Amino acid sequence: MSAANPRVHAVLFDLDGTLVDTAPDLVGCVQDVMRARGTRPLPFKSLRQFVSRGMRGLLTAAYGEDFIASDEYPDVFEHCLKLYGDRLAERSRLFPHMRRVLNGLARRGIPWGVVTNKPEYLTRPLLEALDLADECAVVVGGGTTTHTKPHPEPMIFAADRLAVKPRVCLMLGDDPRDIQAARSAGMT
């Protein structure tokens, strides 16, 4: 239980764009794929804002909405994921001050976890590479549950794994689907 807020018993973080700045690695992969396909890559600053929407969001920003429905999309998507998996944590880092936040939660005995739409097979190695895996009490990635955010199922699953009611969980995210999922689950 938190001394500052007795109603918060656990904290859940979105991963990309909230807990960890994965933009350098994710955007770099999309830019490299654009180059390989003979397309001039968009600037980092133009693509960075789409990181929270995952690889699909980045590719939509790079090639447009129609590209997602094209026959090329599945292969390009898989190519991006493979590149990203190969360089998962080359330049990804905790956001500034997040280490202090995590240490503060540990001092107060408040468990924390990650709820992300990033596939779990990419999420866990990233957390390990950043030395976060041992202190992260629960990881819910894309594919862990039937639904992904904005559906509340991943949030409810995380709360259940932490053995707390959703109403005493605080969710921190940077995308409207994080807020929608948390609210639908009854979280703060």
C-alpha cells in the first residue's frame, strides 16, 4: 500500500513511449526498410510520434493507410519485426527519471508491471536487456491475452497476476488506447 495514495497498490506502464524510449531502434528499422525498398526514409522526428502505435502505426505513417491493405504489407511488416528483434535494445533506454520512479515504487513496496501491445517475445528480451526483467512483476504483451489495448482484458489480466483489484491499479501510458483500456478495466 502506498503512503502517498493508499488506493494505489500496483502501477502498470505502457512500454514504448512511456517507460522506455524505443524510438531510436523502432524508427531506425522502418527507415532501413524504406531505404531497402528504394524509398527515401522519413526523418526521425516525423516518425517518432507514431512509435506508440507500434510497427503497424509506423508503417502506416511511412507508406500511408492504403499500404496496410496491400499484398506487400505482410512481408514488409515481418521484415521490420525481424530487424527490430535483431537490434532490440541497441539504442533503447529508460526515459529520464524513470529509474527514480521505479526505485520509489520499490521503496514503497508497490509492484509494477508492463502492459503493451508489443509482442511478448520482443517485450521480455527488451526488459532483460535494460535490466528491468527481475523487478517487473508482470508482463502482458500482444498475444498474452485474446485482446490487446484498447480492450480492458490485458489490464484485468495484469491486475489478476498482481493479485490486486483493477481499481487499485494506476496505469501510465502515452496513447489514448492506454487510457481507454485502463478506464474500461476500472483503473486510475
